[in-house]
Amino acid sequence: MEREKVIEVEGLVKKFGSFVANDHLTFDVFRGEIFGFLGANGAGKTTAIRILCGLSRPTSGKVIVAGIDANRPEEIKKRIGYMSQRFSLYDDLTVRENIELYGGIYGMTMKEIRPRTEELLNRLIFSQYGNTLIGSLPLGIKQKLAFAVAVFHDPEIVFLDEPTSGVDPITRRQFWEMIYETAARDITVFVTTHYMDEAEYCDRVTIMNEGRIVALDTPSALREKYDSSSIEELFVKIARPKTETA
Amino acid sequence: MRRLWFLLKKEFRQIVRNPFMLRAIIMVPLLQMLLLVPAVTFQIKSLDLAVMDNDHSPASRELLAKLSGSSFFTVTSTPADYKQAEKLLYSGDADIVLIIPDDFSEGLAGVTTPRLQVLADAVNATNAMLGWSYLTSIVFDFNRDILINQGMTPSAIKGISTSPRFWYNPTLNYKYYMLPGILVILIIAIGLMLSGLNLVKEMEIGTLEQINVTPIKRWELIASKVIPFFILGLFDLALGLSVGWIAFNIPFEGSLLLFFACSAIFLVAVLGLALFFSTMASNRQQYLFVAFFFTMVFVLMSGIFTPSESMPQWAQQFNLVNPVAYMIRINRMVMLKGSGFYDIARDMAALSLLAVAFISFAIMAYRKRA
Amino acid sequence: MKRFLAFVKKEFLHIFRDYRTLIILFALPAAQILIFGYAVRTDITNAGIAILDNAHDEVSSELALKLEASEFFTIKAYLTSYDEIDAAFKKGKIEEVVIFPEDLAARLQREGNATVSIIADGSEPNTASLVTGYTTAILNDYSASLLQRLNTSTPVINPEVRMYFNPNLKSHFMFVPGVITLILILVCALMTSVTIVREKEFGTMEVLLVSPLKPWQIIVGKVAPYFFLSLINVIVILLMAWFVFGLPVRGSIALLIAECMLYILMALSLGILISTLVNKMENAIIVSFIGLMLPTLLLSGFIFPIENMPKGYDYFSMILPARWFVEIIRSVMIKGAGFVYVWKETLILAVMTLFFIVLSARKFKVRLEEGSK
């Protein structure tokens, strides 16, 4: 049975003037996958993700996200969720108020939001903090909440931009459990990270270097291919930074 | 549309959560009204007069008595010599010095020409001129009395008398003049400062990026930033007006509806400016500077403290695009003179045009940016 | 010491790289000078007046001529009836209407006295009182000349006036020195407090506090660029005032600069104090702007003379540092007074500065001791 593609990218090119940030990228993402996007800084990850999220337009190439062409970003936005690198929840609003806001933005009615909020809080064992201001919560909790908010409206795909930066190992583990749960609900997870061990948790992984995709496969297949015992090792092998210091 | 509703809910919650902001929005109008309005006046209470009497005659003493009796002057010192008199001007202890020469009474008797010398501290030119003007009036009266005493028939002493009357503000109550101005400053503080800071803050902190990924349309975002402060601005206006009415008995001759309609247009113009400036600033500090600069310039040039009609040509030209100038004028005309729609129609139209223009610039600049 | 200098250098670079802020920092005083010099004026020139001449005799025409000849007035309209007055005022071009009664000359001849009515537009009280004041003066002058025509031996007193410090009676002599007060408070107190609070908000203050830099070094480093910029501002303002308006510095320039430096120091320490009291930038702005700016602008005697204010304001304004500085700067700049005239005000400013510094130091220490946030 052919798996449904939720993201189709073919020959994506993004240029800024004469600088080519994305050089003929081609890849597909299947429904329910956990798709990892790896690469050094400046490799073109952020540029690509921004196009997929509808934040910018491709210079050329075919990009279809959730069945919508990338030239109609407004439609794409309705079907996706996003968790940004810089913080996204409002410090001076409570947990419930933040959830309500994003739920409403994505078109849910108060009738839909309320019960689902309680259900979410219960699941995270967080109900007693429902009326706490985000600003007074520790970072790990905030990150988990941000993720929960990103998928609150049941998007088809959720994009996570370095979601576990600066978080302790235990919270990171819990976070990935949340990701697994989400994928199990048939929500596709598109995650960028530069924690190499997290690459192992993904179904498939892409490695970008200097605007091009230099590897795309499951973690085990990649390790075998490059004869490495870890993703980190093979990353160093194939993703050399542009300027080598002597 | 529903999205906007959720955004507005969030904005209001954030405003209410910041106690400082709340205090600023409610306390400040009250404080400003009560504290500033009585103070801002050019009307002279009384001037400090120093008199150097070198004549020591009954006539000079009579003149002195007349001056002391006037409510306008307070005789505060009697310097002994010229140098001392000058020192009083330098130290600010006297606003005006009157020097009666030693041959004053002889002059009055017709032997010589009666002279009087006046030294005035003209740093405050208005006070100096008015003080001088009052002094000459009193001297003239005194002169008249002397002549009558000397036997002249009153009808032979020709003189024009006058007592000025003031329309729309018979007691020359400065509060009536200044209150509309202070109200306008209030609205600008809220409309330009707070709203713009709010907008830029979101950009600075990064929550804006998250908003960009959502289905929120740009106009919805802008509206959510602008509408709360629009409402707050009008609220504050009403609050300030009530306080002014209760505390100072400010008259309100014209139509309240017209007043609020114009204020609403003005607020839109101001918010449009805030939006425009926010596209030029990358952080709140920059915005603060830019907004403050323009606030100062617009407010001072608007005729808030001094009439815009007596400004030079270039200033009057500038005021053609100064929304504050229109607002002040409309305010005063509607509140104090009871001017009706036709009287202010031109100003109102111009203000509306400005509002539309600013909002358009803002939207264009915003598009370019994002 | 080296570390400290490196830090100060960084702070300077910070500000100088911020073009927009820098431009405004210098455009602000320039604009203010122009505005207070040319636009915001309390002098009257060519105020529009209207004449309602019911007399049509030689006295009324002589008076009208006198009014027109004066630099204060321009006759904009000749009304024909009393009913036209309201409309004329409402249009907004006329400040005053002078009404000559029917039998003006005749009354003067018969009874020696005639009344000329003046009606002024009271909705602008300052203009109204000035305009009526000048009109009255002109009428008085005419009366005096009438007296003299009678009989050259009639004793008629002609007082002479000498206007000190500002012989041309320009209102910017009063305002422009005050501009320095406003600008300095703005740059120093407002900007300083906002800058420091910003570091607090973004958490970079913590980083600084953990570094080998001592707390006083951090504060001084943060504040130094503004001190420097403010001094430049003062000089720019003084130069502009001189070249654009011919506004002199009659007193000792050294004294003036020294007083300015004291005031700058005061404003900076006030800014620091504010920054220890608030945690958010918006709040720093609210406190500095609302709490400082408006009272400085309106209550310090800068624009509106304190003597005109109701009782109690005189005492209230004593806590405003700006009030003292306005006096100092007017005395030194315009009157040319020496230190002996301003020592009292200077002492008060110095005490205030000390007070702010001590208070800030205390608060800063408390923050450090109880940890951050």
C-alpha cells in the first residue's frame, strides 16, 4: 500500500540575490512520519522550513504541503502547527489563556476549546497549573506546553524548530515521548535539531550541507551506508562546514 | 473575524495583567487633570515691585500708596540706591523697579518736567510688557487726580477710558484654554506611545514570528494591536473630560457627539502614526525615541500653549499636516465656543484625510517590511 | 581598569551604531530650539483685530491709524454691526474688536472722557490679555498726548522704561534656556533608565554582574556615553541659540558648563534610581515620561512661570530638580549673574544628586544580596 505523502518537494530552489540557499532540494514526507532535518548552521535548514511553513516563497521548484501548493501560503498555514526556536507562548498570560488563544486562531470555537484544554492538561498532569502565568514556569514545562499548543488544533503536520534546545535530558526524553504520541495520532512531525542523538529517534533523517541534501534515509540505513556507529560520526564525515580553518 | 476576537481577548488580558499600565491608563488622566490644569497659565497673579523713592514728598507717597493698593503689584522692597535696585532684578527678587527722582513733586508743580523711571526684568517679556502697561495706567490715573487737585475741570482732562470684555471666557480662565490641550496630550500618550511600544515589543521578543506562521492575516494582527488602544484612548478621554467637568466646571458648549467623533478620527490618525513608526524601529528603545520626537514636535507646534495663528508662515504650513493642531483647534472651538459642524467641517475633513493618509503609509510600510 | 574601559568602549559603540537613535538624539534639541524660538511664542506680532467704527470722526480714524501702525496689530476687518462680532471670532482670524462709539469726538470735547469698548476672544486667554493690554497702552498713550496738546505747561508724567536682559522683548529668551533643561532630562533620565532596564529584561544584566566588573563600574559604564552625548548636546544647543537667535551667554561660560554638568549628573542618577525601581521597559517609560517629563515641561517654570501658579505649586515645584536648574540657567545665561546669585540653587541640586546616588546604590546592593529577579 502506498503511503500518503503529506509533503512533496521537487527541485526546490531558493535564491537570495545570487546566493543559493536551497539548491534543488527533493524529498517527500509521509503521513505519520517523524522526519528529522539535520545540518550545520547556515546549511539552509531554516530557509527550507520557512518555505514549507508558508513564511516565504520558493524561487523555483515544486513544493506541496498538506496538499496545498507553496504559492498559497495562507491555506497551508491553516493546516499546520509550528513551534519556533524563540519562545512562542506569552509570559503574561496563563496556560489556559495561551491555549485558548491559539485554539481560537486556528478556528476552533470556545465550545471545542474548553473540553480539549482540560483533557490536555489532565494528560500532561498539569491541571493545577492551568491558571498559572507562563512566565513563572520552568523552561522544560514551557517547552512541553509550547509543543502541546502547536498540535492542539490537530494539524496535519507540525514543524518543530530546534524544540529541545537548552532543556535537561529528562525533559528531552519526555518531549520525545510526546512526539511519538503525536505521530501515533497520524500527525506528521517535521523536526530540525542539532542534537545528533535525537536523529536516532526519527523515522527518516535528512542531512543538509551548503544548500543541498547530502543524505536522506532511515537512521540505521545511513549508519550502515557510511559505516558509522552513530549519526554524529557520519555527520562529521559528510557535512563539512564551508570554510575550513587551517 | 473570530480570530480577531481571540486576539483582542489576549491583548486586553495582557494590558490588565500589567499593573503599571493600568495605573498609567487610569491614574494618569486623573492626576494630569487635577495637577497640571491649574498650573498651566500665563496669567499674572501679581508682580513684585520695588520702589526707590528719592523724593519723599506727599505726592510720591501717594503714588506709592496707589501702587500698593493695586492688586496687581506687591511692593516687596524699597532699595536705597540704583545699584541695589539693579541687584534686585538680577536676583529675581523684583520684577519691576520704580524710581521716583528727587524732583518729582517739583515736576508735578510745573517747575520741571515730572519724570519716572522704570526698570523691568524682561526675561519674561509678557510679564514685563503687561506690568509696564498696568503701571502706566496707574500713573495716568494718578496724573489725572493731581491735575484735578490743581484745579483743572475734569472735562478738560481729555482721556479715553476702556474696560475690556472677554467673550467665551469672561474671567480669562486659563483652565478652559489648557484643558483641551492636556486632554490631547493624554490621548497621544496612549495612542502613540503605548500602542507602538506594544507592537514593537512583540517583534522584539519573537512572538511575532509565531504569529506569522498562523493563519492570522496581517490586517487582523494590526487591528488587534490598534483597537484596544483606540478604545482605551476614548475611555481616557471621557474620564479626563468628566474629571475636568467635575473638578473645574469646564463649560461644554458644543455637541458631545461631535467632540467624540472628531476625537475618534484623531485617535485613528495617531494610531496610524504609531503603526508607521513601529515599522521603522527594530526595538522598543528606538521606537521610544522616534515616537517621542514626533510627539514633542507635533504637540508643541500645535498651538497647545500658544496660538498657532501667531506662528510664522513655515510653522503654519507645517501644521497643515499636524493632526494635533487640528484636534486642539476643534477641541477649543467645540468645547468653548460651541462651534457647530459647519464651523469645524473643514478641520474635520482635513483631519480625516490625515488619518487615512497615515494609515495608508503604515500599511504600505508594513507590507514592505514583512 | 582595562576591563572597565573595554566595557565603556562597548557601551559607546552600542549607541553610536544605533543610527536612528543617534539622529534623533541630535535632531531633538535642534527641533526644540527652532520650535521654542520661532513657533511657541507668547509675543504678539500682527495680531488680527477688527474695528467697529460707529463714530467716523477724526478721533476714531486717528486711533485706528495708531493701532494699525503698531507692530502688534493688523486690522483685518472693518465690521459694520455688533452682530457680526460673534461670527468674526468664530472664524478664528480676529483676536479683538475695538468699538468706537457714535459720538466719540463730541463726547471727548464735552465731557473730557469717552469710552472705547474692547472685546477680546477669551478662548485664548494669553493672547487676549496681551492684546487688550497693548490696546489699552495705545489708548493711554493717545490720552496722554491729548493732555499735552492742551497746554505745554500742564504737568504730564511720561514714565520711561528700560527693559533689562531682553530689550527686544522676545519670548524665546525665556524659553530657549529651558530647552536645555528638557533635553537633558530626556536624554539622561529617560534613556538611561530604559537602557538599564532593558538589560534587566533580557537577562544580560546578570551576565554583567557575574563578570569581574564591579557593579559601580557597570553603572558608570552604562551611563558614561549619555554623559558625553549630553555635554555635546548642551554645546550644540548653546551654539544654535547663539547663531540662530543671537541668544547670548552673558555670564561665565565656565560656570554655565559646570552647572550643566551638575544637572546632567543629577539626571543620570535619577535615571539609575528609576531603573532600580522597575523591571519592565514599558514601566520605565511610564515612570520617566509621565512622572518626569510632563512635570518638567509644565511645572518647572520652563514655559509657565511658577509665580502664576496657584498657591502650593510653588512648594510642590521645589522637589522638581528642573525648577532649580531653570532658574540657574536663566540667571547665568540671560542675566549674566555670577555664582553668588545661584549658589543656593546649585547647592540644592547637588544635594538632590547625592540623594539619588545614595538611594540607587542602596537599592542596587539589596538586589545583589537577595539574588536576581
